[in-house]
Amino acid sequence: MEDDGRSSGAKYECLLFDLDDTLYPMSSGINLACRKNIEEFMLQHLHIEEEEVPRMCLELYREYGTTMAGLKALGYEFDNDEFHAYVHGKLPYEEALKPDPVLRSLLLSMPQRKIIFTNADKAHAAQVLDGLGLEDCFEGVICFETLNDQPVDCVDGDGNGNGTDHSAVPAADGNTSSDESHKKFSSKSPILCKPSVEAIEAAIRIANVDPKKTIFFDDSARNIASGKAAGLHTVIVGSTTVVPGADHALSSIHNIKEALPEIWEGEGAQLEQVLQSTAVETVVLA
């Protein structure tokens, strides 16, 4: 792995960011539009009774972390890529998301490694980051495909992640040499996603980070509780209240410097070096 300018003595070495409703506010309308598309998919493609769809959609989300994971757990069969294309393909990205130069400046000033950790698919993550003007602010993206489409040779003989070389992972825009090897995985397999502690532990292994030196930002109280259980430092975003398992609360991601000045402390002369090398192509960690 390339030297990223970190100091082994730094308090924090990596920042894990959730994507939706964390890097942009829920008021954008993306969340509501996404739920509408999921309900439409359940009705038109899975033929679930119309009066049952809204309740079922919400209950499965609450129980399984995503409605998609809940549908699979109940035995519904559908292609993962087709589901994501339907649910995210019609989202109003251009209308709902605008470049955020303030957040971009904050991210580029942070000397730590920065990685997106989302339950969404890589195409959606790329669209959101592009819409916010943040596509080159992160080292990589841990997403649905990362956690659920890994071929056998991505796991060592003991069943553990093998510490992926981040310089050799596929690009987030979908133009990857390994795409074909990821397309034919069983659509019946259980889905690994937040708030499962196993999913968070898998992300920690894939990113090859020390949880004790990693901060996890998320808008979900359940995800924050699981992040704390996995040993991460935790920040609930979009809340003024410190929820169980959270070390800090941010009403907005833009308040990060006031709430967590230690992110910028103790780095000294490394900061300029890291800033100069931060604007790199975001890749999917897989």
C-alpha cells in the first residue's frame, strides 16, 4: 500500500462515512424518492398486495437494515442489479443534489484516509458523489457489491478478508475488469449490510483499518450502535442528541470541524503532503 502520509502515532488514521442522509440532508428528497421506487418494485415485480407494500417496506427496513435484505430473507427472488437499477435509476440526482464546496473543502483538509461505507450499490454511490462534487475526496467506496459480491478468492483460507491492496481495486464508475466475475452470484444469498455488526466488521477488514483509530459517521442510530460494538469511534449525523453508542452528535456534517477539531490536530507538516495527494480517483474496495 502506498504511503498516505499517516503517522502511526496519530489519534485517528481513517474516517468512514456513510453516504445517504449523512453527506447530504434527508430534506434533499432522495430518501423519499428511493422508498417510492422500492414500493413500486415490490408491487410491480414481486406482486405484493398494494395495501401491504408501505407497511412491509418499512418493517423490513427496520428489521433487516434494508428492505431489499428483508425481501431476500423472506424468500423473494429477484436479480440484485435489476433491483438497484430500478430503485436508483429514476432518482432525481440532478435536481436534488448540488455541488457542496464547503464539505469538499472540509474533506480535503482532513489528513486521514477517507472511505465511503454504504449499503447502496456502487452506481448510486458514484452518482451521489458526483452530484455533490466529492468524487475525488475519498480513497474508496465500500458498498453493496463489496460486501455481497466477493468471489471466493477474495477470502483467505480461514474465511477472513485478506487485506485488499487499495491501489489495485476497481474504479467506482463501473468500468472494472472484474465486473463480469461479480455479476453471476446467487440472487438467493442472504444480504450482508448495516446495521449488522458482521457487515461493519467486514468493512473494517476490507479497509484494513484499526477500529480504535477510525471514526464512523452515520445518520442511523442502529448503525452507530453496531459501529461502537465493532470497536469504532462513532458520530451520529443529523441529530443534536448523542444516541446510544455515539461519541458525538452532529446536526449537520458541516459542523464536523467545530465538534471534532482533533481530526486536524497533531498532524503537523504532514497536512500539506496529504492534501496534495488527496484528489485521486475514487475506487470501489472489493
